[in-house]
Amino acid sequence: MARNSKEEMESVEKESGVKRHSRDNSKPVPPPLPRRLGEWVNEKAEDRAARVAEFSGVIHVSVRARKCREWRDANAEMKSAFWTADWQFQSPPATTIWDGVKRCIRVVLKRKFSASQFWNDCRKHNVTVIQYIGETMRYLCNTPKAENQCVNNVRIVIGNSIRANTWIEFLQRFGHVRQEGDVYFNSGDLMRVDREGFIYFQDQIGDTFRWKGENVATTEVTDILIMLDFIEESNVYGVKVPGHEGRIGMAAVRLREGMAFDGSVMHQHVESYLPAYSRPRFIRIQYLHDDVREAVEEALPALRQQQVCVYLLGESCETDGITCLSAKINAARDDQPPVSLRSTITIKSPALYIFTSGTTGLPKAAVISHERVWLASCLQSMSGVCSDDIIYVCLPLYHSAGFLMGLTGAIERGITVLLRRKFSASQFWNECRKHNVTVIQYIGETMRYLCNTPKLENDCVHNVRIAIGNGIRADTWVDFLQRFGHIRICECYGATEGNVGFVNYTGKIGAIGRMNVFVKKASHFALIKYDTEREEPVRDSRGFCMEVVTGETGLLVAKVTKVAPFSGYANNQQQTDKKTLRNVFQEGDVYFNSGDLMRVDREGFIYFQDRIGDTFRWKGENVATTEVTDILIMLDFIEESNVYGVKVPGHEGRIGMAAVRLREGMAFDGSVMHQHVESYLPAYSRPRFIRIQRAMNITSTFKQMKVKLAEEGFNPKTIQDPLYFLDDEKKTYVAMTEDIFSSICDGRLRL
């Protein structure tokens, strides 16, 4: 390192007022600085207070050396800074420390960077200057938003390698500060250059994890694993281990048909090809039809008694009573079936059954006619989809959106379909780019998942121009457009079994459609007043329902006509009747009850507000509270149960909560309840919060009151009853605390 000249040292001494060997006893000399960084961190509080009292400003240093060798070099350089004339350094921590000494300002030195505590430290110590590297700025931008995030005295930020989008986001979020440093484009890709200068793609940042201080490229490990002859597919990822830094390797693999997993061969294979830190320590064997087969096998005896045939789309199945379709499909003739097979089929005939939770009870088989299928297939044409488009369908085909809107619409348009078995937020845009996708399909939750993925420089690099779906919130809508570019979002509304639907053809953010003369004449729908406490429509003195005024929330109903029929539920007349309202506006009329509360503004735009009755929506699925209640009261210590949905900040729909009354003399057992709901209920319908009540709240007509309970939510500060939270990691219901509540509201605890 170069030594500074005598003139430069004298200039610094004159500017700072601090001399290296001052003989002026009238001017106090600060106590000697520690010889090593460890001494600075570990020195006594009173000595540190005396030391920093000599400085007049504050600078926050939180840059951590990446390797032990660099850390030792940084210590040595700081030692030189404090005790020798070698005043020019290369390490960022050392230069910052010395710059603080040179400027006579106070240095707040933190051992390790913490994004969650960063601004608290700045406010606590009245920090005015902070230092960064690009990653620390990104970590700060990824922390949950807080009301006091702009409450700080920071005016200058010094550092390097901040990305442009992070720069903009930092300024917008944390206030106006002056930044100094260079700007680099971050490709998000990990590369390697060999000795001959050839460049090799290694992995993407999102697909790499760190273990034992080393980076593990998942693509490299995957390539090694699929070299084994018994592995068909492999998905490598990192999982957290309590008490350890970083993530340890794990692989989900699918075996080749007819072959078994061989642990000894795999161990020898990974030991030969991979270093110890990148070898997957855990292997998860996945089968394509395991979940379906297990569910069917349990109900197979009852199905046989009812003479119900069960078919599986696969090559082979060892379960007696399940017929594989693949062989029969392959053996089918290519010529057109005879007309006689469909001679009795009309456009009103049933085409398929789709099970739905509805709004009044357990799942029911909605009858979908050929007419409904044809009408749904026209939705893509109405949304502007052309014959040369490519649509990405990642929703299940047993879902009305995936099958009717997605697949049948693609058949009507004659377009290419990219069909994915399961939605993946991390792979979504990569697959869109790879297959040149121009149209995507969504439900509200999938859009929110995409917006919650880490931001990348190539977020707007794609060919998607149209997004078709339903259930997107207004704030998610705005975030999606700002981040992923100009995409026309066609928000739609319609129930699986319903006879009314809307399409937001104007692109109005937050709306599901628009009221006009033609739509209302074709559908004959109305918004009527609804009593949420009594859970029934409000009727006038004549016994007829009343329409709401513009801007007021009302229940959506649609008249049942020949043009807009309601086919009801298969072999379930009772549930079909419960889904209709009679004598709505005149004697003898029949209306379909959507179970949805809507609002129309002055411009005619229609907005979805909420769902009523015994159903709420979570994770894109309808949850029937009566079904969950029946499961809970099977437990011997629960006397009564009232299941409802509560809103969670930053999430679509409502999450399940249950108010229960225990049997006399019995206690609540969180472990038993967790095992019980895990065995009988799918993940989205399991109540995440339990409220223990001494007596259940009921109306004068002996109906359980849900509205007040839902409004009270799950805040332990405002609820005096005992509260419990479903902890999946501990596999039990744990006592609800204010820390858990804050973590959920801040988004730190994922549901």
C-alpha cells in the first residue's frame, strides 16, 4: 500500500483537529484505538462511550467480509490505519472506518448485517450516513413494509453494485437520500470462464443455495442424478436445518417405470461425481398417481357397492377394481364413432359433472351441459385470443376455470396449449419464455404468488400479452402490471353451476365486469339487499326482495330462464332447491342464488365484495364450513363447533378459524386435533386458528353467529378467549401469541 505524503497527513490533521502525536495538552486526544476489530467490538461499554464521544457524526458500517482471509486482511489494514502512516486501504470496512476517523465522525460498527434491525439501529443511534453493497440494499427492500420506514435521518448512502430497480425501489420506500457508487446490471445468472476464455452457464441465482460456506448449483446436481438409470426426473433444492446456516441439499426424484431405488448405488454415484457439500443428504421418492390412488382405494368398497367404475389415466395399476385407460385409448379406432352413439344427445344434455363446494354445504356434482361448455369456450375469443396464440394452463382440469375457460377455449380457438401438472411461481416466467407463451390463465392466488417472487432484471422479458382468469385483487393487479409489463388482464366472474357471468372487457382495475343494458337484458340479474346477521335476503311488506341502490353491496341473483337455465346438482334435488330463490320480484319467478355479494359503482363497474352462507374461499378453493364442523365434532373433547373465515393482511380470501366449546371436564389437545384435521381435511380447509368459548353465540332462531366472530379475527390482544394456532412444523396447535400475530400480519410467517 502506498504511503501518504507528509503534506497529506498534515492536511488531514488540520482538517480533523486530531493529531497522531499531539503535544498540545489543551486539546484532548481521543483514547488509543484498539489494535484489532475484535477488540473494538468487545471493548467495555464505558470505554467505547469515551471513544465515540470524540466524534461528531454517525456512520453505519454493516459490510461483512466474505471470507476469513479477507476478514483477517481487513483487521490488519485497520490496524495499519490506527497505528501506522499507511492510510490508503482496499477493504471497504477498513476504508470506511478510517474515513470516519478522518472526518471526525462517530462510527456505529455492527458485527453482522441484519435487515430486520437495520433501520431500528439507524434510528437508535441517529445515523446519517450508511454504507452498502448491492445485496444489502436488496435485503432491505425485501423486508416487510412498515409505517415508520421513512422515519430516519439518513441523508447519504455510499457503496457499490446496486441494481437499478433496487435503487429506485429503495428511494421510493425509504425516502430521498443521496447515493454514491457505481451501477451494474445483474443478470441473475451464474457463469464460469475456463482457461481458454469459453463462458459456461452454471445456474440461476434463484436455483442456487449455500451450504457449508459453498454455493450449490441445483442444475449441476440434477444433471448428475439423472445419469442413474433408475431415475427418470430430479428436482434439487435446499432445505433449512435447525441450528445450521444456509440450506442442505435435498432431491425429489421420480423413478423409471419398473425400477427400484438403490441407495448404495446412488451413494457411490454422488460420492464419485459431487463434492461433499453439494451431495443431496435427503431423497424424496415421488409417484405420479399416489395421492389419487390412495384416496380412491379408501372409497373403493363403497363405490363397488354403488356399481361405480373407476378409471385411471396410466399404463398400469396394481389396485384391483381400478381400470387403466391408457391401453384402451391406444387401442381405440381412429375412424369417427357412429352417429347412433350420440343420437339422443342435445345441446342441453349433460356433458360433464364438476364437483364444487357451492355456497350452502358439502361438495356437489354440478351438471354442466354442452351448451355451458360451448359458451365457456367462447370466452377466449371475447378476450382477444387469436388462432396463433399459445396459452399456458397450470390450473387443474377438474377446476371449471382450467377445463372450461382454458382447455375447451383453446380447442375452440385451435391454439397450442402448454399444460403444466402443477403451478410453480419460480418456473412460471422461464417456461413462458421457453415456449413463447402469449396467453396465461390465472386465479387470484397465482397472481399474488408471482408478485411475491424475488424481482429479476428480466421480469418484463416475455411475449405474454393477455391474462385470463378470476379472483385477482386490485392491489395485486397494480403490482402485476408494474412489474411484468403491459399485459391485458381480462378479469372474469362466474360460478361453476351458475347461470350468470361477467367479463371485464375494459381493463378497469379491480372490477369483474360492467353493467350495461345488453348484459342485463341477456342475463336478467340483480343485486338485492341481504341481511348478513340473519343470513337471508331482505324482503318488503309484500314479501318481495329489494334491489340495492348504486354503490351499495347486495347479493347477486340471476333469473332462471330457458336462455339462462340452472341445471342444478346431479341426483341432489334438495341442494338444487336450496340454491334457488323464489318469488324474488314477482309471484312465481325463480332466481339462482350466487352466494356472492357485489357492488356496482356510478360508472356501472361491478366489484366482487365477499361470499356468504356456509362457505368461504381460501387458496383458490371453496371451504364448506358445515363439512369442517362435522369433522371437528368427531373429536371426543369438542362439544360444539362454529367454523368461519377470517381475513389475513396480504392474502386473498379468508383463512379457516373455528370457535369450539369443549365437553365438560375435558381439555383441548392440540396434537390430537392436528392429527385429526390432517387425516380428514385437505390443507386449504383445515382451521388455522382455534378459539375456545364457554358458550356458543347463537341467534334467536338457534343459528350460529359467524359475522361477529369473523370481524373479531384472531388478535390475542382483543380476544379474551384462549386462542390456538396450527403450527405445521411442530405438528400441533400452539397457544396464539402477539409475536405469532405480528409475524402473520407482517408476512414473516407464511400461511
